[in-house]
Amino acid sequence: MRLPWPPRRAATRAATLTLALLLATACGSDGGDEGSTACDEGKATNAPRCVVEADYLADLTFVAKARPSGNAHHAAVRKMLVDRLTALKFTVTEQTYGAGVNVVGELKG
């Protein structure tokens, strides 16, 4: 029986959505004006104001390329995630499973 949305594809989509959210909050400040339109990195509700669109698109384009488990691009994306999460003060662990590695970031507090 063929599933309409195979679990492997579901995992890829979930990882892509998670990454998109991470990148959206991690791309930096736009240096905007003070007040309601400024990036305030201390408030989660202001995260969209902190996105630098060009950086976000560059990261998304990089990640969106084919990355079969074990190839060089797959490793480069994993390294980028580890580096980005570490820079954001997350505790990062890599969980190996049968066919790959999950990158998990935990923010304590």
C-alpha cells in the first residue's frame, strides 16, 4: 500500500518548516528605528522585524538543495544548523538514528 504522504517526506517537510522558523528569527537585525517597527531581539513577538530578507533567502536557497544523507551538502547544512543554534545560545546535540542525524537545539530558561 502506498501512503499519500510518505513518512520520510513528512519528516523532510517538518524539518524544512522548523528550519524556516529558525532562520526567520536568526538572520539578524535590520537596524530599524526605535519603537514599534524596530527589531527588539529580546521579544519573540518582534522576531519578524529582525529578519534580513536577503540573508533569509540565501539560507533557504542553500538548505533547499538536494541533500541525501551522507553527502557533502547534507553535512554542510547540518553544520550550518549547529553553528546557527550555537550562536543563538542554544545547547546543541546531534542525535544519530538509523538513516541520519537530528540536530536538536535546546534553549534553557
